[in-house]
Amino acid sequence: MLITGNWKNDSEYYRSFLHPIIMKNFGYSGRLYHRKDDNTARFWINNKDIIQYFVDNGLPVGPKAATIKIPHKIMINKRLSISCVHGIFNTDGCVYRRYSKQYKNHSKSYTNYAVVEFKVKSKALLIQIKYILESNEIKTNSIIKNKIDAYVLRITSQQEVSRFMKIIKPRKYHLERYKSITNKEILKSGPVAQPGRAPASISS
């Protein structure tokens, strides 16, 4: 089983959080290494018992980006479902500065409003995420499909974005990004680019 993510943003999470959990529950250390050609962090788990555990709990074997779903056991448990959305957002979510165009060919105007966004290839997964969020009284926008065959779910209401941050509690990287957007005055020189992130995936 291979868990991948961005080296800069995810390697410390794998090292200090994921590795101890695997070690505590399975007595297996796994292996973290840096693939420099695409700057990804790769956490390799080559243990049949661990793989079988995930399969038994609803994680399918093989390519799953477009079909992955949250297992039923997690969906029916409020604490686990929130933790699951927390984990998915940390890998496949982002916070960025809201923008708009006043009219055609007009330059984009940027404000101190933040947008929370999930972008995944599995529509079924995004439907589940939307359900979990709204079950916790976090209102979301409609799910849309973008031009590269991925599905997108956004939260644009500033009240709902704030509630999302309090309930889902994204990791420090996203929280700091959120604070940097909402605590600053309107930028007149253009956007602050969202750092590129390699989408995390799990394959077995």
C-alpha cells in the first residue's frame, strides 16, 4: 500500500502522525521516502495484515480515484466522519482568496474573503463529504464538474467557512492560510498564489 502527497507539505505529517499510528496499532514502521522527480512524499506499507484491515473496512483494492467512497462504518459515526473529512481536506482541499470580475476583460478584484474547496475525481465521495458537512450545519455550494474531469465542492459564505474551520479543524498549513486571507486588507497588486499540492492518493 502506498500513500503519496506533497513532500514539503505532507512529509512531516506522515513522519510525526501517520507513522506513530501505524506503529502503535500494527507494530509495523513502514517506510517514508522522497521522490525528487515529482517532489512527492511516499509512505510505503508492505504488510498483508494492514492491507487486509483496510480492505475489511471498505477500502477497495486497485485504482480507485474515480470510485472511492467513505466506508459505511465511518459515515454513521459522527466523530469518525468529521475526522475523515479533516483528513481528506488536508490532502485534497485548499483555501484561497475569493475573487470576482466586474465585467468582461476587467481585471480580477481580490478581497479578504476566503473560499474552502474540495476537488476530487469521485463524485460519490464528494456527495458524502457534502452530506457530512451539512449534517454538522456547515452549508456548502452545489457540486460542480470542472474541465479536467474532477468534481468540485466549495464553501463561500464567510460564516460557513468560519464554522468549517472550527468544526473540521484543518491542519496548521490551512489554518494559517485562512488567517492570512481574512486578516489582511484587500490586495491591490493581485492574488496570493495557492502553493501547488500533489493530490494524495492511496493504492494497494
